[in-house]
Amino acid sequence: QVQLVESGGGLVQPGGSLKLSCAASKIIFSLYAMGWYRQAPGKQRELVASITSGGTTNYADSVKGRFTISRDNAKNTVYLQMNSLKPEDTAVYFCNAIRGTARYWGQGTQVTVSS
């Protein structure tokens, strides 16, 4: 069974940093596009950042210049480095893997930005 396991969430003050990790198993990780999504209370899930199997990245306008997505195919892991965090970044962050019609989600990790 495919598993995506996120880690690295937590409570951080505004202006702080966190690095999220998502470890994948039971997929050929290098063939999948990977993404980070987030969902705040009462809001729809939204794409934060994505990275293709070839390494091309894409970011939501709200996080450009602050967040960086990267992947390590040897470790079957995708990362999200989040800097200059704002209260509006508070959400549950989900990892996503896509290849063709196959799509998998992690269970999510909570990020709370508050003083």
C-alpha cells in the first residue's frame, strides 16, 4: 500500500522557519510529480508548491520567495522549506504524489504560526 508520511510541522512564531518532509513508500518516487497543499479551517485545500519528476517547480503567489520545494529521489522524500512564516500560513499541510491517473495523499501535518 502506498504511503506518504509528512513530518516537521509545529508551532512557530511569525517570521520563523519550518521544514516539512514527506517520505514516500511503495511507489517509484522518481517518476512522480510531488506537491504540497494546505487547508486552513473553513477554507478549500490549495496548492502551495509542486515539483515535477524532472525538477521543475511551481509556487502559489502567496508563498513565492518564502517557500522552497525540493526532492531527494535517493531518499524518496520531498521537502518544503518555509521561511518568513506568517499567521496566514497556518493550516494543515498535505503531501501529494501524482503520475497519470494515480494520485496519493498523506495524512497531513499541522503548521501553526502564532506569537
